[in-house]
Amino acid sequence: MPHLAVLLGLASLCTQVPLRVDDPVLLQKWERNGFDLARLAFGAPAPVPSNEALFENAAYRSIAESVTEDLSELRSHDRLLSTSMRTPHRLLDSDWLRSPQAFFELVGIVNRLDRAPFHPEHCGELRFIYRLAYRTSGKEPIYSRLPLTLNVVFWGPGREGQCADAARRWQELQQALSQDSSAISPASLGQLELKSIELNLQSVRWPSTVRPDFGGYAEYLLRVFQKKGEVFRLAPLENTPDVARIQAVPGLREKLRTWIADPQNLAKIDEGVAMLPEEFLARRARSVALAGSHRLANAPFHQLFVESDFAQLSFTGRKTLHSPQGLLQRLNDLSCSGCHQGRTVAGFHFLGKDRRETEPVNSIFVAASPHFLLDQPRRERFFQAVLSEQEPAPFRAPSTRAAEEKGDLGAHCGLGDPSFRDWGCSAGLECRALVSDSRVSPTGVCMPQEPQAGSFCQPGQVQHHENPQTDSISPGEELRCGSGRICEDTSVGFPGGMCSGNCQNLRQGEVCGSIAVLQTFNHCLSRGRLPFAQCLRENVRPGALQSCSETELCRDDYLCAKVSETQGACIPPYFLFQLRVDGHPDPD
């Protein structure tokens, strides 16, 4: 294939270059051109029809077997955990990784040139994101995705000092999309060097009937694999400390504290571009939901240190660090477990737009997290600076509060700590401590002064334990939802409670959607006779919900589900079966 520059000529600078490709139709074409997982990541000579066939590939098999071992280990520690809907604790079925009905779909390509400050010898990263999916045959075929992503990460083409060329190559690629996208192949991106494969999967889910105080419980496995010979092996997780080892090895905790307190390292932590030395790093991590930003399990640096450990530090002149609490929070946010619970969608930052065959009751309207969407202007500024051969600003805001964020509905806001004093709320909103805790996060949420559909109505205080499965919430006083409205209860799957009512006299920012009737819905699923989509369609009632879009975002623990081609509504993510491990057919 001719080089893209030959096809297009010299690319002129434009005001904005999209930094992602997420059109499902386009991505399916690209898979046929060599961007499928088997060929791009595992060197297969041709595409494969299923995970059963892909499992014959030694490179893929090494990852699948590692994940299977992790899931088996979880099961060995919990006698109530299984892949069956009939048990209270549900586990992802590892057989999907070698099932004849399962496969991986390319759901997004993301340019992360802005990652260059972490590894200045490279021009950032190119990320190819795949979702695990399946399609059954038979009388009533079922298609769905599952809550598992593989992020195939390549170093951005080019080396230090040549990143403007890498930016121009991406710009040419974007321009080619409007001309002859069928001609694009991996060769169009230049010589790609694999960095790693990053795994994020929902491993465990407990329904709200088992954990009524939180509205449910979920765990996510976070792993990074790097190629070693013909197979992949576990690699260190960026900025994620191995808490157990650091606590066990004499002197290692103090060595880490000294590293953090070093002025040069502190400056990079403040900028959001620090890189923890490998001697401190974990190779396995998990994140937990719900109320993820207030869970000690997602805050590894709070597990290792207390504020007094850094009381002697001066934070004068820092951008984000103005207190020891802010320092610990910033470090947590740089870790994998912290970032994956910072303004995410059910533990993920990028889920991908649904294909047309997706059932309407299983469809997402906004396929990326609030953090991902709010961070795009910063990433675009970085890209444009490199494209213009100017020095880009390396600063990265925390995942919980983007630099451009104005404090809109659902935004995190400050409640007194100096590090979060500038985290205010927009007009008509106020900062409320709806979920709080005594240790991890002294922040609240921007909510309407007058309640509307979707508003938080059941505040509470998180009680931490060493095992996050035994964390609890002490309920506070229920908040009013206003005339003609009710509080949908946390105990039936609405985290933090959710104001709703009938669909008459909808207000601005509200939309009529469907609310699952928990008891009959769960009974339908547990019987195992009807597919998830049919159980959901037949066990819902209409209700007023918060409307949402890529510019009107949902609060934590809710996602923007599809109501129509032009409307979305905020609902708990586990109401969609593509975002839960349970309720799916047998992988075989």
C-alpha cells in the first residue's frame, strides 16, 4: 500500500485532530484489514473465528491461562463464588476465553501522544482496545459483549525529537478516513513496537440483594502483560505499589516514603507524570466498586501511609498538592486501582460504541467515562503543540477532576481540604458529602440545589476494613426528592439512592426511561429459561431518569444507557448485561 503521505500529499495543520477512532462500522472494516486481535497482537497469519481457535496460539494462551488461574484462585477463597446465577457471589466464567462462541472485537483506537512525558524516548502510545464478546446460535441467538477489555499498547511511532512526524502521521490517518479508509492497514501507522497488553476485567459481582448497603459489589482484575519470547508474562503495574510486600520487607516502606518526599519526585507527582521505581511495583491489582473513590482497597498509598508521614513537607508553589491528604490522593490516582475508580464507567474508561446488532435494552449511549471525555481537551492541546513543533505542557489533572471541569452535575468537589479548595460547582449546584469516609477522600459531589430525576437521595458513611468485601455503609438521613417523586432505594440496585417518579411533566435534564422491577427480573434470570434481554424487557416500568450525553455526564456508579437514537439516561451499569459477569448463556 502506498504511504499515506503519497495518497494525501503534505498534511496541513488543522485546529483539531480527533485522537480516537470509535466508529463500529469502520473498526469492523479495519479488523478485516489486519487490525484484528489475533494478527495485530499475537502474530497470527490470518484472522481466527473464535477464542477456541485463538487459544491454539501460544502467545494468547499464556494470557488466557494466567487469567484462568487468577479466577480459580478467587473461587478457592470463597465457597459462595461460582459462575452460576444460583449462587450469591458471581464469577466471570473463564471458559469464555476459549469458547467457540466468543471472540474479541476492536472497539477503539486511541492516540496517547500525551503519554510521552512518562517515557521521553518514545512518542507516547497507540492503544488498540478490544472487548470480549459472544454470539450464540440456535433458536434464539444472543449477541453481547462482556466486561473485559484487552488494551494492546504500542509505542507511538518515532523517537525523541521526531514526535512531530508521529503527530503528522496520525493526522494523515484521520484525513484518510474521509477518503479511502479501506486502504488503511497496520502498515499505515509505520513500524509499530509492542509495549504491553493491559487487561481489565470484572471478575466478581454480588447483586444488591447480597450487598444492599452499597447497592451491590464488584471486583475488577488489573493486569499488564509483556512479551517474553513466544509468550506473555505478568509485568509491573505502573505507579501501583505492592502494598503487602512493602509492608513485609524491612525498610522498604521508609524507602518509598523518602522517594516520594524527594523534591524532584514531588514535582513530578504534582504534575501527574511521576514514575514509581520498579522495586516498589505490584504485578497484580484489583479495584472495587461501588463508591469506588471512597474505598480503601482502591487507595494503596492510604494503605501504606497516614497524613502525618508527610506533615514536614512544604507544598508552596504546587499546582495540585497543598496538603498531605492531597499528596496521598494524587498518588492513589496515579495507580491503576485508583485511576480505574476515578470517574469511570463500571470500572472502565473506554467501553466502545455498540454495534448495530446490540439489543436496545443492552445498549450504551455514551461509551467512554467522564474522565476520558473531560480529558480530551488536554490531550488535544498536547497533540497540537507537538504537531506545531512546540513544547507541550506535561501537566495531567487527576482523573477525578479534569483541568477544564467547571463543576457540572456529578463532578467531584472540595469539602475543605486545601488540595481540593478550587474544586467548586457550577451555578445552581452545590457540593454535598453524599458518600463520605474518614480516611480516603475528603470530597463531595456537585448536585442540584433542588432535586431532580437522578439526584442522590441516600447519603452514607463508608466503614473501611482490610477486606473490602466486608466494607459497609452507615446510612445517613434520606434526602427529599420533591413533590411527586420517590427515592429509588440503594438496596434494590440504585447506588446512593436515585430520585425518580412517573414520566408526566418531565423537567429540563430529565428523560423517560425504563426501571427494572428487581424481584421479578431476578426471578426470571435465576430460572435460566429466558435470555437476559427478554427478562429485562418484560420486567420494567417507566420512570423519570436523568438525561445524559457526552456533555451531560452521569454521577459516579451510573452510566449513560441508550433510550433512543438521540437520548440517553443515567442508570446503574449492572442493569446492562454487557457490564456484568452473570446472566449470560453457557460459554460452551
